[in-house]
Amino acid sequence: MGRLNIRKNLVATIESYIASDSSRNYPLVVVGDTDGKTSNLTQISRDAIQSGRVIFLGSISDAELHWLYRNCRMFVFLSLGEGFGLPPAEALLLSDAPLLVSDIPVFRETLGSHARFVNPTDRNAVSSAIDSLVAEARPEVPTNSRSKMSWHGREEYVWTGVAQRIRKSICQHEYSSKHGLTTWSDESRGGLQ
């Protein structure tokens, strides 16, 4: 999902998927604007695309994206770094499929117990996790129903909650600046000498 730049770890995702047993039964569907980035793909990845085991859809409409979320067997997002990581959050809210994501701090914070985490550069671990999640997921039993209920509406991800935290931070910073105080955020940037 999104722009398919190098930090999205597309080659490792494709090659890990191809190494999994699940790739024989389900295609890997890749969504996002490639902007010519597919030129970085390995021959293994190109062969997988040619054989139909990997399908590039490019940019798609919101309706098509929602359909994919609702009908996928699993959601895989092995980015090497994200600011927030909107696609996994969308998948959690719109899909009953299990989520396999990179073990990076932002996903630990935003997804908590609602995803399986894996080292995105360990292709054997990724392949094993894919096969494990496919084997565990039974199509007749939604896997994330309870997860969505506990995640949806968390104050820190609702616009009013975000706005209140931003306002509070600005007010604290202004107060600290006026009174010559060092705030925690100043300390984290090396403000205390």
C-alpha cells in the first residue's frame, strides 16, 4: 500500500512470500504507485510476477482497496521504517485477516497485540510466519473482530485526542520557554547540559 519505495522492503517481501508454502495457493497482491521502482526487482521477483504468483495492481480506488482489505487471506506489511504506518491500521479496522508486520517500534505501539511481528530482513522467519498465519486462519472465523473493537476509538488515534495532545504540548512548551524551564522533549534532544 502507498508508494513502493525502497523502505517498503518489496523485494524481501516478494522473495519471502515465494519461499513460503502458501504462495502455491494464494497470490501476493501488491498495491501502490511503483513510479518505476519495479526496476529494482530481482529475477526471482520478476519470475513470480510473470507466473501470476505476485500481482501488481498499481494505484487503485478507495472502494477497490476496501474490497481487498475485506477479502484478503492475510495482510503483510514489511516496511523497514514508517512514521505511523497507515496501511496496517486500515487493515486492522477493515479486515478480519491476520496482520503480519515488521517488528519496528511504530507498529509495536500502534498495533500492540493485534498483529504478528517479524524481522523484515529475515526471509526465513517471514516465510514461516506467513505459513503459520495462513494455517491458523480459518475463513469461517473472523480473526480480528475483538481486536478491532479494542483498537477502534483509542483516544490517541481519534482526531480530538490527537488535537488535545498537540495543544497540551504547545502550551507546555510555551510555558516552559517563558519561564526558562527545560521540558522532557528538550532533554530528549540533548537540551540539558
